[in-house]
Amino acid sequence: MMTWDPDTTLWRIRLSGSHAEHLSNVLNTLFEAARVYGSAITVRLVTAESADGVVASG
């Protein structure tokens, strides 16, 4: 799930760790885009049990 927050000008994405190779590819792509465009990436890990109640924040 990916959403744009115009108030904070942040993209937010929620990724599942159940497919490690896909997760790795997505994170590598995000970090490469950040390097090229000078943006920042913040990763916050949460347990599967608490993931449904987590709201991503900048």
C-alpha cells in the first residue's frame, strides 16, 4: 500500500516482510532513487502482530 500525504509532502508505503526477495528489491529501488534525487528514506520495522494498528509517520 502506498499513499501520498500532501500535508507533509511524504510518500508512505507499507511492505510485508513475508516475501524477503521482493522486499529487498523494493527497498533497493527506493534507496537508489533517494541517492539519485537527493531525497530521504526512513524505514520503520514493526512486528506482524502490531502491523495492523500502525499508522506510518514521517
